Amino acid sequence: MIEEPYRWVEAIANRREYIEGQLAPGSPIAALGYREGILFITLGQTRQKLFEIYDRIAMGGIGHPGDIERLRMAAIELASTEGFTRSAGDVSLRRLAHYSLSPVMKSAFEQIYGPPYLARMLFAEVGARPEEDLFLRVEYDGEIASNGATYARARQDFAVVFNSQKQIVFRACAHLRKKHPRQIRRPVDLLERTFHDRTQRIMREPS
């Protein structure tokens, strides 16, 4: 494998294609910042996909339930350890994602003889003000994207993760029309919602 690096590149490409295929059946997850906090929302009633990680941090995940649970527990443990050894105010989503979760997911993805994480994660951290809210998307290969402003894009007060990066809108609409032709009249019946407010409380509505 070391003498023939092109085989490693080919194996990584096949691995990426496999993971994308496994994530394809998942339902999108969206997070929206507003005056009182951050709203997470997704479709589906089969299992929970939205979770609280720490006082001001929440997450949603698309993928294999076992891998999502492993990443959720790892995030909770890391945040709790950071809060205990330092303080609750020192727990940062950027630190949690960039220095802990992302390296673990990147390493698992690149070790082609081991199982990768079949998960695409969306994290949100409630700021003291709406303009300080942080959204991070963490991919199965460890790549991180945020809602921060860049030279080519203004800052966003929302974030979305989809089951596939190809034909996103078409697939989402086709899935809804096919799977829920009648229930779509009452979309609230299909929603799982989590409100993460700025007073560090979680208010959950049943699906």
C-alpha cells in the first residue's frame, strides 16, 4: 500500500462512495438561530436524531445510529471533562470539534482497513447574542464547515445537513412526496424539534 499510493487514493474514493450511499436514506436536519436561541428541526419519527451535548451546545446526526451514539457520547464526555477541569464557560464547540471529534473521524476514515464513522453531524452553540451563534457541520472524513463569514460568503444564521450533497432539493422534495403524500398536509406530525435557548435550558417537544 505504501509502495503503490494510487491504490490508497482509489480505496479512499471507494470508501467515500460507500459512505455516501449509506447516508442517502437519512432525513435532513436544519438548525436556525433566532432571538431566543437556536431551533433544531428534522423529519421522521422512528428514532431520535437531536441531542443536547452541554449547556449551550446541541447536535443532530444523519447516519448509522450506533456511530451517531458513539460520537454523541464522545462529545458529552469531552465537554464534561473540559467543564470539570476548567469551567463551564471554557467549554467551546470550536475546541470540541476541531481538536477532538474531527481528528478522530478523519483518522477512522483514512484507515481503510478499519470501519469509518457512518455519520454526518451538525453542531450548534448558542451565543450570548444571535450574531454570536455558531453552527458547525462535521463530515464523516473529519472536514468541518462553519456559518462564519468569508470573502465569498456572508455570515449565516442557519445551517443544514443533508443525506446527500448531490441534487439536494430534488431528492428532498421527491422523498417527501413519495413517503408522506397525505401526512405532508400536517408537517408538524413529522417533525422532531429541539429548542436550545439562551438561558441554557432545553425545551423538547415530542414528535
